[in-house]
Amino acid sequence: MTACRVCGSHIAEASYEASAPALTTTMAFVDIPTLAFVCDECGHAQSGDLPDIKAFYDTSYQISMESDDHDQIFAIGADNQPIYRTDHQAAVSLRLLDLPQGATILDYGAAKSTTLRKMHKARPDLRPHVFDVSADYRPAWQGWVAPEDQASYTIPAEWVGRFQAIMSHFVIEHVPEPVAFLKALHDLLAPEGRLLLSMPDVAANPGDMAVADHLNHFSIPSFKRAFSLAGFRVDTIDTEVFPGAFFVIAKRADDSVPLTIDRAEIATATDKAREICAFWKQAAIRLNEAAKEFAGRRAAIYGSGFYGSWICSRVESDVALSVFLDQNPNLQGTSHFGKPVIAPATLADDVDVVFVGLNPLKARAAIAQQPSLHRPGLNLVWIDG
């Protein structure tokens, strides 16, 4: 039996299981099975434990370290130009937090802290602080964060109660004890201080359920429960500003935070989580069948992120995989699993099949914008059938 990471209830069995290895957000494989559990008490879904999690985040988990300007594409704009994730996060964070002049702000789980650096560039009056559980990112903090406002591994005692605002972007899904994590942030905030937390919305991006290092797959009822247990009052839940994610604003409370348990809301969340688990079971069957159908044929994978990497692990032993296709110009010209990453428009005519490695809720709209993928004779394989 497994205990829910949010409410502590027992979960008798996994709703999804796939044999080792499992795939992480950094496109690395770890020698553990992929497991997903769903809690009927609070609507939380969660993955199995990572081995030696502290070492993993200290030395193995390095995000956007390829170059100073490496970033992820958030969307493609109306002018067909990429909109980068940290530019969008910075603009959204400034708007949602509505920071007063001279506010003291902490980026918790900062990595390179590109989002806060861009916020500070737009608002030089802010006093930025950064914290991460690895020292690998310290070079990226130099020159714009004062040395005494940087910390790795351990939070300085003098930071308790210091901050008017804390933000933590896409961190809580990685932590084994999310309520304890939120309580630690609560203690760092000044009275009435505000927390901005972003996290994946597994209902809007089903790939999140199969990510090995995303230990938590939050639903609205499960993160409401977590915030309440940690002493926060939730002010804002935004699912529109960053499709595929929750952006939540919560305020530190120093008294008890009552929570109304909505059983219908929880049931909806658990049903959706199990539906996603069933999708992954079917997607694996579908990919195995497609790999046999196109065995030996020259193939490409559209997308070098999680979905594309997962597809690669399922089909590369059968098809003649030649390239990955990706819209991100920072990735074009690099290699992924030993294969070149190229722009979709440059796909060679001798490729017979393209496996679409994108969020299935958005994949068809994205592929519709790529004329090079609609030539006669080119087969497209979708993971959702």
C-alpha cells in the first residue's frame, strides 16, 4: 500500500504501471518502473519514489544548462515566431503578484532563475533572492543577485519571515512531501505575504502522468487540500495564462484555514486521472503496433521533448529513425539520442513516416501548421489513435 503524498490516505494499488526504465523531464532514463497512483480521498495522483532523490536533483537534474540563452518554447505567436516560456512566466508573475515598490522576492527552486532575472530587469526596484537544492546554477545568479541573497541546499535562518512574495515555478511536482514543502514556504513569508506557485495540470497535459520525476500530479481539490494543510488561503487559481498548468496565488495565514471538502469535485478529478492512466496503456499498445507496421522504414519524430523521447524508446529498435523535428531554434542543429534535431520544413523527401510526439490535446492543431508534413505518401502516427 502507498500513502497519498497530500492527505496521507492509503492507496491500495497503482492505476498505471509500465516496466523499467522510466523517463524523466531531462529526457534521461532511470532503472525503475513507471507507476501512477490515484487517491480517492483528495483527488491527488502521484508517481512512485525516485531512488536517491537528493543526489538526483543535486547532480543529475540540470535544466536549461545547454547555453546562456537556452529556453523552452511556450507557444508560437501569430507571426509564427516562438514565444519563450520564461518571457511568458515573467510577465504573468509580475501581473499576478502585483508587487509593491521595493518588494523582497524569493525564487524557490530557482534553477538559473531566468524568470526572476527578467522580472528584475523590468522592475529594478525589486530585491531578488534565489534558492536551489543544487549549486550548479550559481554562475547564472552572479551579477544581478547579491551574494548574501543567494542560497544552495539550506535556507539561511535569517530568511524566515523575510519575504513579501515567493514564487516557485514547476517545482512542487518534484517534491516527495508537498505539504511540508508548502509549510517551509509559509515560514519564509512575512505576514500577509503572497506565494505564486505553478505546477502542471495533468488533465490538460496527460504526458505529465508518465514523467518519472514528477512525483505529484495535482488536481484542483488536491492542491486546495495541500495549501489548507500548510496554512495558506488560496486567492487565485488560473488555468488560462499557461495552458497545461495551474498558476495559483495564495496568501499566508496565521490562523486555521478551513477547507470545504467537495466530494463531486474529488470524484471528477479521480475519474480524470484514471482516464489518463488508461490512455497511457493504450498509447503503448498503439506505438508497438505502429513500430511493427513501419518496421525498417525511414522515420522521423516530431518533438524532442517528453512525448518524442518516449516514442523514441518504443520504436527505435524497429524503424530506421533518422531525425527529430522541432520548432525550437535553440534545439535545431543539436542532437537528441544521437539523432540530429532539424526544423520541420527541412524534412527530407525520403522519410516515410513521422511519429507525432506532442501533447495529444494540441498535436493536430500544431501539425496542421506544418505544410512539409502533408505531402502525399507521408504517414503520420498519432499516439491517441
